[in-house]
Amino acid sequence: MSAVESTMLELGTSAPDFTLPIVTGGILNFNKYTNKSKGTVVAFICNHCPYVKHINPKLVELANTYIQKGIGFIAISSNDVEKYPDDSPERMIELVKKEGYPFPYLFDESQEVAKDYKAACTPDFFLFDKKNKLVYRGQFDESRPGNGKEVTGADLKSAIDTLIEGKDPVENQIPSIGCNIKWKPGNEPDYFG
């Protein structure tokens, strides 16, 4: 597994709007989904990535806690399912049921949403305030598969708490690290230099 860091989109960036299918049924428009929330977490994940599997139980726990406090959660898979069939919508539905995802899991087949967010890896987290301005991007916590550190969600949790308390964004924001998004041939973004 090759580790890639998130691009660290500039704080204050407006969340790109999108409309994507929810794998369990229906569609989701970002702006409509977020208009009643205090803030929204957008997580680029996938089914097969060991980094995502490593944090899944704690991500579900954290989402369940903060959804009750008015924070929206959205998960998006943008991987090329031709080369990575484990990330297909059918498998995504299985994962929603297995993990008990309390948030919509969306399929970004064109990979345009990942590009709009300058997403680079799985997992890649973005937290937007109620005006859909970026206040956090980076790691879930410092745990990685095999590093022996407990999965806590501390970094994302701290950012959400800061947002709910109406304080300025946390200063120490560390890039997420994970498997690279599996781009379709010829569709690789230009933001990697």
C-alpha cells in the first residue's frame, strides 16, 4: 500500500456543490443536505483501503455522536471500479450494512467531485462550517495500520468541537495519509504537480 498525503486545501475555501447518487438509494445534493446543519464532514473513503478499514469502527462511533449535535456527515468513494471492483456500488452497499454507516455513502463515478475537493487519499477529511467554508482538512488522528497507536478520531473530533463552540479553526492541522485515490486511466488530476 503506497501512502499518499492529503493536499491540504486552503482554509476558508467554499465547499464545491455536487449531486451524487447514494448507493443505498436516492441522490444527495450537498447544498440542500447542509442547509440545516451546524457543519458538515465530507470524507473520501473506499471499501478496500486498509487505512479506512483501520478507522471505520471509530468513524461510525464519532459520526453517531456528532450527528446528534447537528453535524452532517457524507462519505464519498471516487475509486475506479473497473480496476478495483471491491469498491463497486454493490460492495459499497454491503459495507454500509456491515459497518452500520449512519451517513450517506455516495459514488463519484466521474471522479469530478474528488477533483473539485482536491482529494488525494483514502481517508481524506474535510470539515465545513454552516456557511460551507472549510475550517479543517487533514487526518482523523495519528493512528495508522501497524503503528500501534489507538484509533481515537482526536484530530477530527477536536476540529468539530472547536466549530460547535464557535471558536476559530484549530491551528495544528496535519495531512491525512492513506491509499491514493484510484484514478481512471487518463483522469489523474493536475494538482499533484
